[in-house]
Amino acid sequence: MVLNDEKSRGKSKNTKPGRPTGSARRPDPIEKAGLDARIAATRILSAVIDKKTSLDGMLDGEHGNPAIRNLSEADRSLVRAILHSALRHLPRIEAILDSLLDTPLPEGARSLKHLLIIAAAQMLYLEVPDHSAVDLAVEQANRDPRNRRFAKLVNALLRRIGREKEALIESVAALPCLPAWFLDRLTAIYGRDAALAIAEAQLQPAAIDLTVKQDAAGWAERLNGKVLPTGSVRLEKFRGAIPTLEGFEDGAWWVQDAAAAIPARLFGDIRGKRVADLCAAPGGKTAQLINQGAAVTAVEQSQSRLKRLEGNLARLGLKADCVLASLLDFYPDQPFDAVLLDAPCSSTGTMRRHPDVAWTKGPADIAKLAELQEKLLRHALTLVGSGGRVVFSNCSLDPLEGEDMVARVLADNPDFRLVPVAPQDWPGLEEAITPRGEIRTTPAMLGSDGGVDGFYACVIAKI
């Protein structure tokens, strides 16, 4: 295995096992700034790709991956940025690395491949100086017994990436950055052009959207943002700490993606009505329902998530009846006027902010989650009285978790009907209204405004 470069061709010299190529073992390695962050990023990438482990949990400063717990806040932010870039652009990075090698990396060299991906992501898609990325990658290889013998290869390959960066990026620009199974699935659902547009849209980090209690236009002006068709305020090019913004301490608004703000608005006028928010944490939709005048019961089966919801509501100065309960075992004393079920799903619509989703989920996960959602929706229908409404939603792009499942449930429940959403009620978002009157956003929508998460939502009424 050698670098595919005339200047780098040649046979590697044999070395004793466990010794760096072309250098002596360092008895006392000198600590290099940023090295621990790169090691953490490599280990976490390995867990995402090889073990299908969710990224958010591993990046948690208190309970996450051991490699990240002792890092500074600045290094944790760097690790997050590196991993997001690596996962967003993974197929292109792998294609570039493959193009620079005469032969593929050995089957057992997974750690080496992940090291190269982390380094290449910094050089190709982040504003990390090339010399820093190269130096730290070589140092990392030298300190890993599995990769010491590849240290010269790491150095030569990454330096070539630095020299030919623009041409290499251009050579893979047309390659969709999604797993083949997922791109094929999106193509079957939306068509090839729309699938490619979704793939391209997920390369852009999600903007920060706020749901405000009142006066969206006023808050957009104060915070240098703009009002979206969903009523959300989108911050433009904000890179600071959210708690430093005007209105945070006063509870005037909360962070919530624009698409996630749609379901609660589908109820219409709910002033004075009893509304249940199932799967309520972290509380963005609960807050919306309270702000719209409803008496809200927030149901959550995770105690830690329920505490988080209660903390968020306290900051906002809002109150709900918070209930810790398994959703399928939740039976109120009397029917609700309305129920919101934002169900657990594959989260494939949130790849802009969770780029690991496409690499940790698969067809079997989608099918399994669709089964769970169906059970939850059938139960939710039992919680409303005559004339009551259920809004079902999730952040999946797959109809198995949306349109198909809802149609099947309605076919079995003649006492319920789908209430079509009127396109004229959602100016600027008409393309998200399906022929049946359901809402289906994709990351490729609202492109001129910076995109939006993929979301499905519908309104069901009891006759």
C-alpha cells in the first residue's frame, strides 16, 4: 500500500514491530496542543461508523465518551465541528482518500482510516491550518501502536491533500453525501432530483431558529434575524452563546427549529382547552401550546428528560401539569380536547444538525420505529373526546413513519378522519402541503432562507 503519487512511490523500509517508521520511539511524548481533541474525534467517529452509536450522547460533557470529558469547552466545540464536517462529507472524504492510494487500506486498519478522515475533514472543509492538521495526525499515528508503521503514509497523503485541495474538492463535488441505501430510498420516495437536493441541503449546518411568545417581527429586528413562514425568527450568522442574547433571561423565546414549530400551530384556536403533549421533552411544543392559551398536560416517560422540560418551562415562566408516565399506560380521568403526539422516529429529517443519523440508522430501524409510532398513535386517538383533535408529527423523511402509517390507522378507525391543511393558511410554505392536506417539509425547502428540518405532520379529528 503506497500513496498514489509519482513523487511518493517506492517501497517502505522494514521496521521493527511497534516502532515509528523513520524515527525512534519517543520515551516521553511531548504534549501537543489540540492532540487530545483529535484523538477524541477519531475515537468518537469510530463509534459512530463502526458501532452505530449516537453522536449527541457521546459529545455530552458529563456523561459522554470518556475521551471528551476532560477536554476544555473550546476543545469540545472543536471536536463537535470536526465530527460534523467529517460525517456530513464522509463519502467525498473517503473518495478523495481512495483516489490517492494505489491500493486500499488493509481491512484491519479501521483506526488508521478514521484518523485520516478526521485530518482530511479539517483540511478540506474546516478553517484549520493544513500544517496543524498534518502535524497532529502524524503525531497521533506515531503514538498509536496500530498505526506507527503508517506514519510516513499519513504525512505524505495529507500533505498532498494540502497541495491539491481545490482540485480534490472539485473532483468529488457531484458525489452525494449520503449512504447508498438512504439515497436510493429518498429517490424512490421523492424522485432523483429532490433526493439529490436533500443530500446537498444536509451539507449546510442548521441555522438557529427561535419561537417567540409574541411580536416575532419586533424580536427579529432586535436580534438581527428574519421571520419565516412558520412564524419562527431565524438568526442570521449568529455564532455566540445563546444565553447571552437579549430576551433569554426574561424567557421571551426559546430555540426551536422552524419545522418543529409547525405541529402546535395546526390546532388553531385552543384557548381554554385541555391539551395533552405526549413525548413532551424538551418542551418546545409544550411551551407553544401554553403560549397559545391551552391548559397543558405534558407527558414524558424519561425522568431526566421530564426534569429538563420542567427547567425549560421555569425559565420561560410557563406552567404545565407534568406527568411521568409510559405513554402506552397513560389513561387520563377524562378525555382531552386535543392531543399532540410528536413521536420518536428515525430523525432522518434532522441531518443538518445531526449528521450521524444517516450513518447510525438503517431500513430496519425505520421499520421498527414505524411500528412503535403506530402503537402510540392508536393509543393517542383514545385520549380525545368527540370533536377532539390529534396532531401527529415526527422529524422523519420516510412515509413509512408518516403518510403510510397514518393511512393504515385511519382505515381501522372510521370514527376519525384526516383534516386537510389548507395551503392558503401557510403562505410561503405551500410546497410543503401534500395533495391529501398533510405537511411534509424536507431540508431542501426554504433554501433561500437557509433551509429547514424535514418534518411530517397531520391533523386527525374524532367525528
